[in-house]
Amino acid sequence: LLSILCLGDCQLHTSCGIQKCTADFVSFTSHLNAALEDFDLEFCKALRAYSVCTYRNSKVCRGNLVYHSAVLGIGDLMTQRNCTKDGPTSSTNPEMTYDPCSYSGHTEATEQRGQEKTPPPTYLFCGLFGDPHLRTFKDHFQTCKVEGAWPLIDNNYLSVQVTNVPVVAGSSATATNKITIIFKSYQDCTDQKVYQAMTDDLPAAFVDGTTSGGDGNARSLHIVEKVSGRYIEVHARYIGTTVYVRQLGHYLTLAIRMPRELVMAYEESQDLQLCLNGCPASERIDQSGHLPLPVMGKLLPWGAAAHPLSGYTLETATTKCREKMLVKDIYFYSCVFDLLTTGDANFTAAAHSALQDVEALHPSKEHWHIFPRSRGGSMGKDSKFFVSLGFLCLILVAYL
């Protein structure tokens, strides 16, 4: 029996789940007493569970000597104990009644082991849309240039990189045309999976052609296509993370919810993460994370209420955005700003869907809407200074 366990050696093969299969078998059998009448019955149940686990890992463990040793050892033990291949498997061990590939099951496991009850996990939200507007994990709202490739997220579990390209000739306004997401290998829940979307290429599969990671039956990581070529969701149960990717017009948007403890699991060298720390100061268009309010009596510096390149006036842009967005929050003003900057009506849908994604993924309803600062520095939708001419003026000037 000991010859097939080799727990130490198994740790070298992280992409192969044989280590966990073996650990589960040890857990199932460590409390058994050979002197008891039901020993053979329970031991055979544990062996069958071990056999099922190795079978599920047969593909990823191919060529792994530890795995093949375990398979041979299981066969020998089943013969010695006269175990049938068909029959019940162990499932009553108190440490194994939770799903190890479900993030929500981690708390349950802690409680079942008699440890102190832990509070429910805290989830954080990040979103990127428009040209481009960023809502960080800290609920800071920024408008940035960030042309080229930039990391949104880079921690021990997940990496997300976006590429932004210029939208309008003669302007520094950019928008996202490529998103790359790397789900890093995690125990036997999933091997590494890479998802990549580009303008007019929003696949419903990972780059290797699969739609899930790990055991397909467990669906610990899987892609759901909501609108063909336009909207997909990736659900990573093992890390409690959900990602939405959309194409609206010629550009992409992204929204993600992830547990705080996993967001913060990164090395010092991974500190450049837009979702975590925002855009570098040199790339920022807004002021201190909030859209500036107007100075009364000062309109657009060119003496007209229209951006000369967009074809929209402030009035027509505002009317267009009100068709989908009734609350005059940051998302509404971002919509108006994008129309005046680009003249592309698809940015209206982008701002609207970005707010819908917030409502679907953000854990705190009271924080769904972010409002510009009032002239006194406070925030709220009852501000008397909501007309955002100054905001548009200051940001558009920065873009040009």
C-alpha cells in the first residue's frame, strides 16, 4: 500500500490530480480498523473511489509514473480484498462532504473540521468599457488613455490583459480591441486555460478549443455563450470568479467579480494591475478618480456645445444617452462623453451594458451607482451641479 502513496513525489506533478486522489484515499481509510467486521466493505468503497478519481485524471496524468504506479497498486489491492469493480464508493468522510472545486465550499470545509467559523467571503468588482473607462476593485472610477497592452489583473490565480487602440484620428481616445484571460492551473480542478477575444472574434471556447477545464462533469471552469459572437460568460467556481466579455460596435468590454482574498494574492512584481491600483497618473484623463464638475458660466472653450469631430451636440448626446440610462451617474456622463469624443452610438450601448454588468456582479447594491462630486466635494445624485459641461470640457481638452 505504501508503495503507491508517495505523497511527497506527487507534489512535483501539479498538473496531474493523482496527489489529491491519493490524499483522499488516505483520508477515507486512515480511520478504518482491520479488526472490525465492516473493514473490507469500507476499504473496497475507498478503493473504488480511488479508482474513479484516477480514471478522471487519466488524460492529464498520461506519462506520469506515479499515476501508473497508483493504478497498478489499486488493481492489486482490489484483487487482494476481493473488491468488485462496481459498487458504492466512499462519500461519508466528514472532510470530503464539500466540493473541493467550489470556492464557496472552502468555508464549509473549515467548519466541518471544527475550526472557528469564518465570515462569508468578500467579493470585489472591476469593469472596463468605452474609450476607456475603468471601475477598479476599490470602486474608483477613472478615464484613461492606456494605449497598447496593459494588465488589468495579475495574481496567483488569474491574469487579464487588454489591448487598447486609438478610436479617432488626431485624438488620444482609445478603446479595447483585444482581451486575453489566463486561468492558472489549480490543483485537480483545472489545468491552465487561456481565453482570447478580439474585435469580430469573440469565441465561446478557450484557445485550445475546449469549453471547460478540469473534470467536465464538475464544471469547475466553463464558458457560457449568451449571444453568439457578442457576449460570453466565464464561470470559474473553483476560485469563485465570474467574467463577462462583450463586443459592442467594434470594441470590447469586460466585467469581473472575484473574491478579495484571491485578488490580493499576488507578488510584489505583479503590482501593475489597473483593476487593483488604477491607471498610472500619466495615463489619467479624469481628476483624482472622479469626473470634474463644471465651473458655472464657463462652457466649452471653443465657444460651442459640440465636439467638431463627433457630429453630436451636448443636447443630442444627452438625449441619446437618456434613451437607455435614466440615472445621471458616472455611467451616464461617460456615455455622453464618448458620443462627443467619437460620434459612435455603439458607446451608448457599451455604457448601458457596463451598468447592467455592475448590477449583475457587484456585491453591494448601494454602490452600483457612482455620482460626480458636487462643487463642495461631496457626492450624490441631488447635486445642483450635475450639468456636466465642465466635465466634458476638461476631459475633451485633455484628449485633444
